[in-house]
Amino acid sequence: MLNLPIPYSTQEITPDDISAVTKILKSTFLTQGPAISALEESFATYTESNHCVAVANGTAALHLGILSLGVAAGEKVITSPLTFAASANCILYAGARVIFCDIDKKTGLMDLEILQELIDLHPDCKGVIPVNYAGMSVNTEKIRKIIGKNRFILEDACHSPGGYFIDSKSDKVKSGSNKYADAAIFSFHAVKHIAAGEGGMLTCKSEKTAKQALTLRTHGITKTNEDLIENHGGWYYEMQALGFNYRLTDIQAALALSQLKRADQMIYRRKLLAERYHESLVNLPIQLPVISENIGHAYHLFVIRLVRRKELYDYLKKQQILCQIHYIPVHLHPYYQSLGFKKGQFPNAESFYETCLSIPLYPSMTDGQQDYVINKILFLRFYFRKKLSFYSLIIPFGDLMDYQ
């Protein structure tokens, strides 16, 4: 029997996951115990990064990342408007100024030609937070060439654990490895590749950045001054910076670690589902996600694009297929409008938003569920026959050709 409704994404919890969490619940530690360091070590291996700092969520990772990279009040940081608000909010948390870089309308990734223009316009820019949209990894090698050695790259890789791009040396550069970036962040939210309910990870190129993040993670408090501990006693600690309570629990770490063990298996399933979508929907004049030989897509989302998006969204909802939109551009939110941003400033991001629709994709999705989604989309030709032309519903062929 087909399990309805079908969400756009959902977590997959196995008996091994439950066993891992149960083991922690029966142990001595519920938070900041051995599961934290085990997760950090395993994630460093998975992403091929030098240092990892586990934190409460992806937003906390962004905040600690930008502070640990030295962003100060009044400085400028560039990011994408096509993202969840946290990618830009972290800049404001530091008292810095957000500069948005419009996107490439084919991929949803930051447009690197526009980035070069912004660097020329804002030579005092401190760094860049590129976003790996939907599972595609931005080319940080090219970004490094554009911004130079003295500006940082903080890669928002929430959509792309296990993803990669191929650099000019034909090497595979994994998301979060920081071969060209200074740091990267990941989320363990329920709908992400690795689902721990909440949680996040900051991967760092340098030990200095990681140590700063570790200090800020726990109120800026440290217990590592052995001389003072010897003089005062084993209870001694001191606050060295104004930090935060951004700690991850052992419960979440155990769940994330259990999921990490089958991360490649889940990505493989995502790719199979994405291939089935491509094969089934390729003859419809709907823009499908771009596939590039130089990018290892992690398929966090499967985003199609069409002009009359709301009709399709409403129609699929009636069929108990729950889609989602990624994203309302950050600069269109009322708070950012109050900061002076206006509609029309970033036309590529705005047109992308007006036409994008994330259809269901997650590892536990069955072939039967996907067939149901595909058949309902294909049925549109008949559903809209009397009400409106099917070909007026979707991107006109002339516009579609621009995406090929």
C-alpha cells in the first residue's frame, strides 16, 4: 500500500540509530562526552578536513565560523541571497555588513563573474560565504583565485556532505575538506543528509580557527591552563572570551555518528532517485537540475523550475505530494528590507525563486512513491487541458533553451 502523504524530505531512522541513542541514554554522559570527539574524528575523515568542531546546529556553526575567522563589527562579508536566512544572519551577528552576490540562473550557485565585480567594488571585503545549493558544490578554487589569499572562504555546505567538485588539477575536492576554503559548515537537521534532529559541524583548515571555535562553543570558558589549575585546584576554570552555549549533546552525536556510517549509501540512493526523475521528466519542457561532469552532486534537493509554479504546487498538494520552495531570497524578507535591500536588486535569485519547486527526494523514498509523484506530474497534460494550456504552465521553450 502506498504511504501517503509524501513529504519533500524526511529523516530515515534505523534500528542501528535507535540502538546508538539507547546506548548513550544508558551511559554516564548525555552531553559533551566521548561521543562528541568520536563524531568529530569520524566527520574529519569523511570530509577529509583537518579539524572538526561539533556544535548545536548549523546556524551555530556559521556564527562560530565567522567569529573564529576574525570578522569584526563594520566589516563586509559577501554571501548568496538564495539560501536560508542563517547564511546571512551570521554576518549580522558579528556586527558586520552583508553584501549579496546574485546567483547563476542555471545552477543556483553564486555567480562568480558577479563576485569578481563585487570584490572590485568592495576591496575591503573580509571574506565570502558561498552556498552549496541543493547539493552542488561551489568551486572554491575559482573563488580563491578571485578573492586572493587575504580574504576567507567559509563554505556553507549544509546541502552537500559527500559532494565534491573537480579542480584544475583533476583532483576531487570534497565539500568541507577546505582545500581552498578556510572553513565549512554542515547541519544535522532532520531533513539533512545526516539527521540528528538538530546539530551541526564546523570543519576548519587551521588549528587556530578550530581552537577559537572550541573556546567560543562553551561560553568562552577553558580548563586547560595547567599552571592555574595546579595553583587553585582541579575545579578551576576561566572565561577567556565572550562565548556561547553552542554545545552538541552526546545523544545527538551518537545519532549523527550512526547515520554517518551509512552516509555514502544514502547519497547513492538519492542519486538513483534523481536519475529516475531525470529519465522520466526529461521530455517535459520543465527545467531539471543541471548535471555537470565536474561536480559530484549530493542531491539534497531535486529542484525543478516552471513558470506557473503555484498551480503545480497546489495540484500536487491535493494529490498528497508535499513539495517545498528553496528559497525566498533573503533580501526580500521584511527584516532585510528594513536594512535597505530592495526587490529587483538581485534579479537572478528572484526569478529563480519565482519558478523553483523542490519535489520529494529522500533515501527512504520507495520506487512506488516516486512513480506516484512522476505519474501525477505527467498527468498534468490532461489535468490542465480544459483549464489552461499545459505549455503555458511551464517555462516556454525559448526560455528553456537558455538553460541547456
